[in-house]
Amino acid sequence: MLPEFSPHVSDLAPGRGALRPARSWLHSDAKSLSLNGSWRFRLSPTATAAEDFAAEGFDADGWDSIPVPAHWVLEGDGAYGRPIYTNIQFPFPIDPPYVPDENPTGDYRRTFDVPAGWSDAERVVLRFDGVESLFRVWVNGVEIGGASGSRLAHEFDVTSAVRPGANVVAVRVHQWSAASYVEDQDQWWLPGIFRDVTLVARPTGGIEDVWLRTGFDDGRGRVEAEITADATAFPVTLRIPELGVERVWATPADVTPVDIAAVEPWSAEQPRLYDATVSTATETVTLRVGFRTVEIRGDQFLVNGRRVVFHGVNRHETHPERGRVFDEAHAREDLALMKRFNVNAIRTSHYPPHPRLLDLADELGFWVILECDLETHGFDKVGWTGNPSDDPAWREAYLDRIERTVERDKNHPSIVIWSLGNEAGTGSNLAAMSAWVHARDAERPVHYEGDYTGEYTDVYSRMYASVLETEQIGIDGSRAPLLNCTPSQGARQRTKPFLLCEYAHAMGNGPGAFDQYEALVHEHPRLHGGFVWEWRDHGILATAPDGTPY
């Protein structure tokens, strides 16, 4: 029996039974089965509905059907409630970590067949790429576990629960949970299973994880491979056919860097990618490799030795009919429109997007600041009293979020900066997140605008600094006011590259002074541009009483 994992008790753990460590989102030839499609669905008004629905023999034929992935508030013509939009305030009373018992709870069920050819699988893993907010999982009546972290991936080992032929998976999703206190991004609250659900057959001798760290220097490339696999999976082979690379590592100890005499670098302007594979006897993983080196030199941010200027936008994952459900054609059109208007950078406000979006950023060419799924802005309404960012009880949850963020997306050349989140105050938990990132990925800098004193981040980031203040920061910063800084802290901030993580607010009336900000960027090398708030309207398509869409 798993420990209690409930949305209405003081439970801050990010998961029960979810596999750790987290791993990359990989393109693998391992056998898999998509569980996307039509599921049976029941919505209850509270979190206390009976759990009998999870039993293997439960009859759900009288339930409605709902698509997965989807948000239940956008289905059923309003039968399952309405979406809620907030900016700062929480949509429930502030009493962390508690949420109201009046907590809409969606129960999902579907049957699936385990293919006959899976009998040789070492393990069977059930993967959820995005569920808002807290969910629990049963397979054939056996509780497997649960997790929170809405825009993060969670995997569960279901080997002992599945069987050949017909199986039943049941999922309970609570709209609110303790996790909601750290997911107060300026956006719609949209509950449900809104990203892919996949069953994966992990082969004996397969590859658990791969990280191909690349570097570029004066025309030469370098690949440092991190292979996570059982020793019996070796030999492991790295191939990059276009570069003539074929390296066979007989044992884990043999995995050494590969130097390549001549490569073309990856940049947002010229997003040069090379197809690579990492394979064992039983599994092949395919990656697209971009060679680039990220560094901070003095007060400048450089990629491949050249100063980067961000002509960027903040991008929420939003679709006028599907909410945060990923639509690849829509996303590709979105990015193509950005390119046509000279946008070269994306801040993923304020959570990791669907991983395919990052594949597209690699391909089309964008500098990406990849943001963790974290914001506690509603505590501003109570003077930040009770803010989880400095509460040791929330440390595990904060670290789990940044680990799942970095591990999932670490292979993407487009990601040049990791961001801890947004508008979550400051505190020791954010510092611990930063320390974890620095230990895991020493190359890419860490960003967080709320670190006003520069204690644990690598760039000086601000929101909505005026043209005059931005000019002073560009000159030397000595006359520019620094928020909540002592003189020594201010001196530290003045040594770092500066960027505007949000500026030129374009939500509502139009932005202005672009030409003035742009002129400053060209005049002062310390200034690295910024990210407009924001790229796309969040509006959801609705219909007036006379049938007119709006």
C-alpha cells in the first residue's frame, strides 16, 4: 500500500512511485504504445469521491467519453466547468499547503492491449508528459503511484501490474493540490491530462538515457557522451554519418570524448544540425546534434565566441481551441511567423513546453531560455508571507522540478540558458535549485530575475526597466538603481551580462520604444536585448448566443 498522497492534506512530496532519476525525452526505436485517444471520464465536484472506479471490474460504460490529451474544462460544452484566468492571485484561499475540499476531480479509465511481441521486454514503463495538477494511477486495480508538477514528465514502472492481452488503466486528476501554490503562472488554469500518455517496453540491454554534450572551437567539434545503461548493454556505438564518426565503446569506462576535425557550428542564425545515433544490440536512439559552446566572458554572454543579442519573446503554450494541448502544425506556424518578424529567441514562460517544440527550435534556429515549472506570484498579495521558496519543507519539490526540467531537455542545442522559474520571490530553495543546475551542467548559465542581489544566478535580469535605466546599466550601472541590493551586491550585479527577461509589455495596448531599446543594445555590449511580454494572445475561442465566434 502506497503512503497517502492527497490533494487536501499537508503533502508536499512531488510524487509517489514515479521513477527517478528523470531522463531525456528521446527518439528511440524501443517498442511503445500511445494511449492517446478516447477515455471514459467522470467529473466529481470534490476530492473525496469514492475510488471504486479504479477497480479492475468497475463498469464505466455509463460515463462520458473525453479525448486525451485535453483539458476537461474545454470539453463537453461547459459540462465540466469553465477555464479560470488569473495573473497574480490564486483562485482559492491562501493556506499553504492546503487547498479546498471543493476541488474538481476527474476520473479517467481506458482499456488497452499489451502487444504479444512485448514478452521479451525487461520492463514496461507508463509515461505521462503533462497532467494538471496532481494525479494518481492504477493499472488492473493496482495503485502504481502518483505525481504533481503539471508541465513535467513522470514515468512509472508497471511491469508487475500489466499482463498480455487486455489491461485497464485508471487515473484520478485533482484540479488543485499543494503543487498549485508553485504553479501560479500568468495563464489559464486548465486541468486534465493535456499531454501524451505512452506505454513503453524497455528492452533488456537498452539505453536508459543519453546526453551528447557538444562543443565548438575554431572549426573543431567535440562530443562528450554520457550514457546511462547497464554494463551488460555494452558495447554502445555512437554514429554521426555525415562527419564520418563511428565510435564503439566496449565498456562504460571506454566512453571518452570524441574530437572532430571540421564541423559547422549551430546558431540561431544558422541552425546546423547533424543526425546522430547511439545504439546497443537492442535499442537505437536518434538525436540531432548541434555544435556550440556557451560561455560568459566578463559582462558578455557568448555562443561560439560571439556576443548574442536576444530579439526575443515570452511564449506561453496556448492554442485558441485546445489550450495547452500541443498542436505541432500550429506550433510550427507560430515559430515560422516569429522568424519572419526577426524574433530570434524564446523564453518558455514559465515552464517547459512540449518537448517537440524544442525539436522545432533546434531545427528552425532560436536561442531558448528554458524555464522551470515554477511561480508563486500569488504570495505577493500577502506580502510574501508563507512563500514556499524559502521554506525547507518545499525543498524536495523545488529540486524535483528543476531536475525534471534539465534532464528532459538537456540534449537541445537551442537551449543556452536554464531559468529557475518566474516571480517566486527568493530564498534558499531557489539557491539550491541553482546549485543543482551548476553541478549538473557547468556550461549553461542559470537565470532567475528575482535574484536581485545576484547571489545564485549568472546573468543580471530585470523586468520592464525604463529606457533611461537600461542606458545607465549599459554604461556602467553606477547610477542605475539596483533593487534590494547592498553596495557590494550591486557591484557584483554590475559585472554580469544584462538582459530584459520581460519588456515592451504588449498585452493590452501596444508596446513602444523598441527603437530606443534597440539603439542601446547596439551601443553598449553589456546589454543583450530582451524578451517582449508576450508573443501570442491567450484568448480561447468561444461562441456568442447568436453563434458568432469570438
